[in-house]
Amino acid sequence: MVQKIALIASIILPFWNIPLIVRVIKRKSSRDISMYWAVGVWICFVFMAPAGFVSKDLVWRTFNIVNFIFFTIVLIIVLIYRKERPKG
């Protein structure tokens, strides 16, 4: 039972990235999101992903796959909607 609950949570947790994605798209700006944070987190995921993808632990493997997909989308959206501040 504990494993099933953990598996469900490992799938649901990365979905909390969706409100961030939607907010950036609606505002057409990602100025309030640190580029260092977004790129830094994604790079950490890249380094963790191989171990997660081959893990025998289903919960950890599932979380890594789903979270890597969703945070890659976050990074892409943040980069697409990055606008320079007006000079003046």
C-alpha cells in the first residue's frame, strides 16, 4: 500500500509545474523567474536522470522520468518567454 501511494505521488508531484507554465504563458513573460535557478535545477536533473532512469525502484524511476519531462517544459517556456527589460 505504501509503495502504491508513493508511486501515485511520484507521478502527481511534477504536475505542480503546470501552474508555473500556465502563469508564464498567460503573462507572456518569465522575468520573475531566475534564469540561474531554472538552468541550475535542470542541469541537476540532467545529472541525476541517468541514475533515476535505470533504478530498480519504480517510484524513484517514475518520479525521475515525469519530473524530467515537466521541468524540461518549464525551462523551455522560461527561455521562450524571457524578455529583456526596456532600457531607459
